Amino acid sequence: MSFRALNRSLRWAGYLLLTVVALYAAVLNLPGLLFPYHVTQGRLTLYSDEPIEGAPAVLRDAQARIETSPMDDHRPHTVAIANSEWRRKLVFTIEGGAAGVNYHPLTGVVYLRHADIGQNQLYGASGKPAAPPRTLSYYMAHEITHSLTGERLGPLHLWNRRLPQWVREGYADYVGMGGKVDVADLYRREKAGDPDLSFARSHTYAEFRLLAAYFLQDRGWTVDQLLASKLTKAQAQAAMEASPPKL
């Protein structure tokens, strides 16, 4: 194949890839195409592929959690729940085991997996409901917080993707819990070997929530200071061990 022919093939492949990405982005930004049911409460709109019942209370709870963050943009946000497996696979792509996905800034819609809205529960990859205190409204607030941090940090920081994982997920979890975190209790449980306080064992974010809450509450950091932190998780853990929470 000549260089000219190769260059032409690569150019067309690039056009095709851009077209696919554009079409996929369009689908993600138009949840009504895949999720025919929707309801709005306050600033939050919820879409689902199944009839919606009991949403207002859940959405009010999620909005109240978001409002605890000084980064709350006071703008509308959209959540879509993928109950059917083919829809979940389509919108989650490679994040098969995740409870939710956020593609900010590609779309302002965040996607969650199967949920019982009336019971304020989200079902994990195991098919079992997430254990309290991780409610459906918690997951909504957690994922929307990723959009808020992305808006705050902007493209120079790849929105929020350059943040250390413990900061990115820890702060989202902090807001997901409504900014009410008992640092001493989490620290005590971690020292006792509670598997929920180990991301490697539980694949939940309580370990990161503990660190974020420690710096915000015990050290008095602002949210902007937390987002500017370059500490690795090991360094953050060492800092907490050097001056532990009061038990």
C-alpha cells in the first residue's frame, strides 16, 4: 500500500471514529431516546426505562446532599437509571461493575444501574441492593458531585481525572453522605480491620471518604485545598496516622 493510500485510509478511519463518538455522545445527551419515563423534582430530573414511583422524596434527598457542597452550581442535573441489561451495557461501556458512570464533560447526564426508586435502593453487580447508608439518593449525589468537581477544575486538570483517586472518590462520597461523616467511627473501624474500610477488599469508597472527611473536618481544609492536594493515598494515610482523629 502506498503512503498516499495509507494516509487516506487513516483519515477515513479517523472520520469514522469521530462519527461514532459524536453519535454516542448524542445518545448519552438525549436520555429520552432510551429511557421513556421521567420526572422532575426541584433541580433534578430522573429518567428510567421502567415506570417511576416514589421519585420526589429520593430526588429531594439527593438535592439536599448536593447542597451541602460549596461547589453546588445551583443548576439542573439529570440522572438516568438503566434497569435493562442491554441499556446498562450500552451506557456503561467498559465500566461493567460500576454502580454509576459520569462522562463529564461529554454529557451532563449521569447513569446508574438497576434501582428500586420507591425503596431508595440501588442494586449492585451482584444483584443485591447496596447496604446502608449507600442509598439511591447517595449514588445520585455522589455521581453529580463528579460533575461539580469537573466544572470547578476544568480542562487544564482534565476536569477531575487528574485528581488522586482518594480525593476524587472521597469527596464525591463525602457529599453523597450529605457532608455528615463520623471520622472517629470510620477511623476506629479501619483500625479494627473492617473490610468496608479497605477499597481493595470492599470496592466501596469508605476508605477514601474517611481521608477526605479527615482533612475537611479535622484539619479544617477547604474543598479547594482538598482538590489541590497532590498527596498520594499512602501519604494522606500517613498524615492521618501522625495526627489521628480524636476517638
